[in-house]
Amino acid sequence: MTADPAEYSGRLRRVQQRMQGQSLAALVVCDPANIFYLTGYDAWSFYTPQCLVVPACGDPHLFLRAMDAVGAVALCNVAAERIHGYPEDLVHRPDTHPFTWIATAARALIPAGEPVGVEGDANYFSPRAYFALADGLPANRLVDAGELVNWVRLIKSPYEIGQLRIAGAIAEHAMRTACERIEVGRRQCDLVADILTAQTTGTAGHGGDFPAIVPMLPTGDGSGTPHCTWTDRPFRDGEATTIELAGVYGRYHAPLARTVMLGEPPQRLAEIAKITAEAMQATLAEIRPGATGACVHRAFDEVIRPHGLRKDSRLGYSIGIGFPPDWGERTVSLRREDTTELAAGMAFHVILGMWMDGWGYELSEPIALTPDGFERFTNLPHELTIRR
Amino acid sequence: MTADPAEYSGRLRRVQQRMQGQSLAALVVCDPANIFYLTGYDAWSFYTPQCLVVPACGDPHLFLRAMDAVGAVALCNVAAERIHGYPEDLVHRPDTHPFTWIATAARALIPAGEPVGVEGDANYFSPRAYFALADGLPANRLVDAGELVNWVRLIKSPYEIGQLRIAGAIAEHAMRTACERIEVGRRQCDLVADILTAQTTGTAGHGGDFPAIVPMLPTGDGSGTPHCTWTDRPFRDGEATTIELAGVYGRYHAPLARTVMLGEPPQRLAEIAKITAEAMQATLAEIRPGATGACVHRAFDEVIRPHGLRKDSRLGYSIGIGFPPDWGERTVSLRREDTTELAAGMAFHVILGMWMDGWGYELSEPIALTPDGFERFTNLPHELTIRR
């Protein structure tokens, strides 16, 4: 449990208000980031089914595997009598599912006849879990409540912005380490060990938490594939590496991407680096309350289009709390089609990933919107890093 | 892509044989470990929807986000014409889902009227994905094929046992590092950095891969909660820490757990350590082809019961390939209720986690069954480690 009680009660109130708007008698929350947001519960227990049942009014109930339920009261704001452990023999069984037990136990908490919301696209909520829940709540209709809690998370409190600032300091430290320690002949895995050390030791005042995504560093021929992790092959002279990592503090993520060239950069790479830095300036200049992803994308596009370039993937996404496998919030994206009005307190990873045929270039900034513009969480140059 | 072509063709053949047994025209595989098993595809792209469509006969098709599809041909055994990228603007959209696109594209590959298998409880296959797939394949009926590919993975090939041996060497190195570097006053996160470094640098010959679960090290008051990760608080004199980690090589996992005491162990801890070491000997002595989880559990129980102890959670589970959030295969568990006959080539994490009221003790061994017994992948003493 990390935040103060008023922070949690405000979060719950906003979730229950949205639930009311959808006439939900209860919401079954499975996304570990959403459970953490509402309760502070943080353990690597999400590999077996678990959920928070949020009633229309009143306090939520947490359902965990028995082994995890025992000590959970010390880890979150849920009172012991509202933490329920399902029996150990239900774990990974082909003939039954923990959500059958959970549905039976939750039935008393949910008025019959009323719709119950689920997170239809959450990680760690499977179709089998869905059907077990539906069968176990025959007097209720399940409805996909969309990313209801995720949307409440969109505007960060001052406390959350503070967590993101610390995460930003850790991200900057990790990226500096990466850019300094990469060298020709060194194994990729050895550089990654240095990055992980920087992420985890953090700063003297603030130790780092585990990232929702491990460092990704596509290099050489593979640098056109953004989500490659690493191998034990050495870095080679004449090759570029894109590095994407996050600083993490108390589950809040500040992701950051840069590109490093070992040796003399080919002209096409030097050019794309220059254009991307210019595009980043133009993109950031549009970010303020009242703008939309569409305006931001237009500013970016106006810089790259004259160079014959195009980019189909989004320019960024909302960030905050993250659990594996993703540090994005799955709500607002900075792209042509997004019409959400940006507002103070939103936080984004603005990432310009330029994916060419067989190679790539990445430059990013984690930021938050302020009343009249934005705040950067890291402070590193926007140029291509060259190690000769 | 890590294994040789014959390895992959044998895996596909065994999966298609099982599919035939269930009369499936196709199987939609979403579990990243299963996709890796069949194709070698390995990237942190599973945070957006992806799947491998395995037809009843013939070669599978891989569906990924466009950004990931571009370079995927270099990462796996799937030919370029069988890799399909869905448009970037479908990522994290509230009004549509990538599986709608995937279903439309896959329709031509699947005979109408035939049942199509899905992995109903796989990670990264959500209810919304399921319903989009069902709607997009109106001429087919979706059936939960259970853990079909996972069961094929149960018996490891000599190549896979070789990967697990390397993973075991890395696990042993990481655990030795953890037990040597833990000390009173040191921040938990600083010890974790050393563990991560050992896991990632691996050995001189074999660099380590990322683990499906980060190191877990519940300590002091929290040592009764098995899946706690770490904080930036210092280790304290008079407190025990249980450490669970994995050595990972080419996605194969050898998990390992030990308990370390800083200072003089309380009598109850020393006693449980002694009983658990004895129980481990008894448990391992039962592991051989022809035994079942039930026999193994009985041998364990006969050691602990006279001491007034009981353990409801399983004593182990099948291991091999792992992707976040789990390094278990979700098939055979070593427990009372499991009647699967053990066989040569199966690999297990035998983990004796003794969870008491507010404290815990862990001791484990990653092993594989041989024709007449078992092979250990690590070689560390079974005693409580005491750092005075």
C-alpha cells in the first residue's frame, strides 16, 4: 500500500461514479494495475486468477489464491474480512476453474437481476474465467465495461505525478548507463545487466521497482523489429541499436527510448535522427490542455511528410501504473483517430519509433500535461548518440 | 528461432495429432510459450493481441501487429507469406479489436462448418478477443481445446533437456550470488540488482535470458507472503528471507528457491528447515517414471505429518519454456489429486514452500525425469543458509 487513504477513497469514488453511469451493480476488476490503483495490492500473484469485486457502493472485496490471501492484508487497503482465498487445489486444474469458486463466493455481494461489469480485454482475465463467472452468477448479466478503471486512471493526482518524477529520474539514470556502457564486442546481455542494475538500484533516495517490460534493444539487422529483447551475441561496429526501457518507482513507469550508433552513422540514419528530433520538437509544442491526439499527430506529420516519410503507428500513449506485460494504460493514444481532449494531469510516453525496411530509429519523452503545457520527466539530448 | 527444423516439425506433428483426436479444423494458439514452442518466435510483442493459427494439416500462420510482423520472419520458422500484420490503428481501440481483423483474415484458412480450438485459459487471450473471433468465424464453432499444446510440451526432447541444464547452471550462479551478497543494512533492491546481473550475464559461454517472473524475496514480517517482489528497505538482523528466482536460457527456465537467515535463526525456523530438507529427500526419492503426483505427495506428507505440519499447496509443477507471467507449464502438478503417470523427459520444479502464520520457508529443486530416476539441474545444499 503506497498512497494515503484519501487518495484511495477518491479513486474508488470516481470508479463507482462511472459504474453508476453504466448501471453496474458490481465491477469485476482483473487488471493488476487496476487492482493496485484501487487497493495498493502489489505481488507477482497475477499468474493465477485473482480479482477485485467493486460493488456499486461500499468497499471492494479481494479474491486471491489461498497462499496469497494469507498475507495480503499487510500489502493493501482491504480489510482482512474482505480478502478471500480460494483453495489451493483449484490452481491449474483442467476440470474446474478458480472463477467458479469466486463467483459462488461473490454471489452474496451482488444483487440478483443487476448487470455486472467485467474488463473484457484485461490481461489475466481469460475466456474460461469469463464463462466460469457467467455460469456462477446465473442471476446477473455480464457486460463488458470496457477500460472503466483505466479511464479513471487517466488524470493523475499530484501524488502520482510525484511518483512519475522519481520514475523519470531512474529512467534517465538507466538510459545514461546504457549509452555509456554499450561498446563493440561486448555481449548484449552484459549491457542489459548494467541497465537492469541502474533500473533496480535507482537513486540513493529511491530504489527502482521491476519494469512491466524488460529492456528492449533491437540491434543491427534486427533493429527493424521494435520488441526484440536481447541475446548473448556481441555488439558490432557499424551497427545501430534502439534502446527502450523504463524507470519504475512504486509501479509508476517513465518509459524512455534512444538510439545509439557504434561507429560512423550511415547517412540515412543521421538524416532520420535529425528529422525525428525536429519532429519531436513540433510534436511536444502541440501538447497542452485542449489539444487532441489528432492535432499532435498533424504537427508531427508536417515535419516528416516533406521528407517522403510516413508513420502508421501511434506517437504515444497514456502512462502511469504498469504491470507486465505493458506499461501503457490502454486509453488515450496520440494518433490521427483519437479525439480525446488532452487535460492537465494526463501523462504520456511520446515515442517516435521510425520503422524502416530492416532498420529503425527511436526517440521518446515521458511527460505530463500541466495547466499550460507539459512537464518532462527526463532530461537527455534528442540527438542520435554516437559511440566511435 | 533456436532449435533445428526437425525439432519443430516433430512438435507440429504432435500438436496436429492431438488436434485430430479432438476433430479440430484449426487451433488458435495465443500463449506466447506455445507460439515459441511451435515457431521459435520470441519478442515482447504479446502485450498486443497475436496468435498462431495451426491448421489440421499444413503449416501454421502467424498473426501479429503490423509493426511486429515486418521483422518477424527473421525471428521464427514461419515463411513471410504466412506472417500477417494487422493495421496499427487497431491497437488499443475501444470500438474494435484486432481479433476481428484476424478472424476475417483467417477465414480462408479454416474450412466452414468445422470446430476451431482455442486456448480458453491462456494468458493474453481475453474474452473480448474470444468474442471477436467467434463473431468473425460465423461458420465455425469455437471449442476450448484446453492446454493442448502445453500437454505436448510435457515431454522434453534431448535438445530441451540441454537448454534446461544451461538454465540450471545460471540459476545456481544467481542463487549463490543472492546468498553471498545479502547482508544486514543493504537495501533489498541492491541485492536484486546483483541477482538480475547474475541471471542476465549467465556464464561465460551462455548469456541469460529474461525470467518469466522477477526475483521474489519476501523478507521479515512479509516472509509469509510468497509472491512479494522487493522494496528499497534494508535487510534487517534477525530476519529470514525466502528467495525464489530462475535461471533462463533461450526461454527455458530452471526455477530455484532457498531461504537465508540473517543472524541467529529462531528455533522454529531451524526446525522447519531440517524437516523440509528431510521431506525433500523423501519427495525426490519417489520421482521416477511410473510414479504419480499422488505418490510423491504421500512420501512428502509422511515426513511432515508426524511434526504436526500440513501443506495444502502443490509440491511442484511441470517446467520448460516460460514467458511472463509464469514459468510453469500449467499441466502436471505434483499433488494429491494428480494421477498423471510421470515419464522420462518430464521436467519439474519441486518446490517445498512451507507457509506458516506470518512467516515462511522455501526449498526447491528443478529436475528432469530420466529412464530410471531423475537428474538435478542445480547443485546447492538443502540446508537453511545462515549469514551471521
